Amino acid sequence: MQPSHQHPTHPATGTAPEMMATLQGLLDRAVTDGIAPSASCAVVLDGVPLPVLTAGTAVPDTFFDLASVTKLFSTVTALSLVDDGTLELDAPLGGLLPAYGHGEKAVVTLRHLLTHTSGLPSEWRGWERALGEGRTFEREALVADLLGTPLEAAPGTRFAYSCAGFNTVMALAEQATGQTWADLVRNRVLALLDTDGITGTPPLERSAPTEYQPKLGRGLVRGIVHDEAAWSLGGLSGNAGMFATAAGLAVFGEALRTGMPGILSPALAAEMWRSQLPDMLGSHFNPADPGFGQGLGVRINQQPWMGALGTEARGHGGFTGTSLLVDIPRGVTVALLSNRVSPSRDGDDATGLRKAVSDVVYSGATS
């Protein structure tokens, strides 16, 4: 059942009904134009949630594959282990991971991984090698292959977005605790949020489909992580594998905006938010590069999709057509979900939709 398009002004926010109508129009047009078969959006202004909007085949309780928005959950999970002394942000990984005990890798730290400054490549393709050799996925062997990934640059000399780095965070946390990554994320983050709208194992009947992948023997992927690396590693992983409804993701966004109360210490929540690259890169940092904006896990001021007024925004986008934007100074949280990779990843990447939604929300927040 589609929500009503009638949105009265909210007394706590002064939100004009025109903003909600405009957002609904953007979602509807994205479906009509073939950007995605379904979309959903949840906005929170100054702590007040507005009605969830949907378009296409989505309803408010539809779960979407978050893709790399998962990295925000991975970051909070890892930082919770820093809070209790299990991990250290600036200790070399070699103390726990022997593959990082020698050569240039010997200086890589958790902070390097969370800020994409480790020197690791963007992707780890061990899953593809395993399939090419006709092998089934054996997680222990795959993790060993992941940890053997060579660096492409010396740590601290470049910023280069790395999914491989976030799967290394997962391996580090599992080694330090002896627990599965799924258990760590569930017990340290999800169980402490007031929502059942976020999970690594969504109900199939409520999951938006993603890509049709017959060459991988997967058919139409639905309710299972789209990202192939995460799929090979068993599902929920460091780089991808989380699913959420728009309202559920907005709950997490509000937790980020208010400092992850009950999950992270105030000091570590503030450190997560702080711009890290000037310190991490030193003389290699180029403040004129618009792509440079990174806290611990969170992307900062990503103008192509955070919007013209999102200069202080933090958040993350996902390959499947998802994003979470959080802005503390302006009191804004925007969870935008779509399945733009269904049935093929070759279409519009939804950046224009994300930016348009951000611009409309900021306009409404300041009106």
C-alpha cells in the first residue's frame, strides 16, 4: 500500500508540504525514467521523523541492499572494540594478523583502514579467482587470500577508496575476538538500536531484488548481498551485506547524528566525525581535491550527491543506489534507498537522484 501524498506541515520542524511533495515527485520520476524499479526515502529534521516516502514496487517496510553504506556499521562495530580495549586505532595490525607483520604492511593500522589510506587496492578479487578455478567458496581460504593482498602504495601516502580495507577490518575484529563478524555487528550495534528495520538477513518476501546474475549462477539476486566479495565471504561482511528499510536506516542515521549514545564513547564518536585526511596524509594531502573528505568510515562533503549545502554532512553511498546523509549543524538525516542495479548495473548510478533529494531536504530544512 502506497503512503498518502498528503503531508501537512510538521509543527516541530516547520516543514512545508511542498518539500514532501517534491521529494515524492523525485522518487516517482526516478522509477518512471528507469533509474530504479523502486525507491524509498526517510527524512528526519531536528529529531522529528517525517512520513516515509516510496515509489515503484517499494512499500515502507521494503528492505534494500545497502551495499557500501554497510561500511558505516562496520566502522561503529570496530570502534566499539576500540572503546573496550580489544582493538587500538593506531597499533600496527601485525600483532593480530601475521600477514601484516612484515614489509610496508607492518605499519598499517586500523585508522589507515577506516580512512582508506592503507595503500590497499580498491577491490579484492579472490572470489573471482576461486570461481575461475572451479572451487567452492571456503571462507578461511578466502580470508587468507584477502589478507595476502599486496599494497599498491605506502601507507599514509594516498587516499584511495578500498573495499578490501574494510574486509580487512572484519578479519581483524574476528581474529581479536574469536567471534563471527555477523555476531559482532548484531550484538554491538544492531541490538542497541531501537529498530528492527536493519539486518544482515532480510526476509526474502520483503526484499527489493538487485541484479540478474546468471553467469554467476545466482539468477535474480534477492535477499542476499549483491556485492560479490561479500557474497563469497558468507554475506554480511566489512564492505557490504547490510539491508535496511528507509525508516530503519534513518534510526541509525539519527544515532550517528547524536553521537552513537550507548554504543560509542563521546570521545570516539567525535573522532569518527572528525576530518582525518590532513593528519593521515600530511604532505600528501591536497585540500583542493573535492574527493578528499573522510572521517573514520564516514565520507565528508561529497558534493556530487550530498548537495550544495552539505558542506558539513557526513554519510556514505552504496553501489546499489543507496545513501545515508547526516548533518549535525543543520539537524538533518536523509536515508535514500533504491535498487538501481535491478536487473542490471549498467544504467544510471543514481547520483543525480541522490543530489536532488539532498538539495530538496536542505531547502526544506532551512525554509
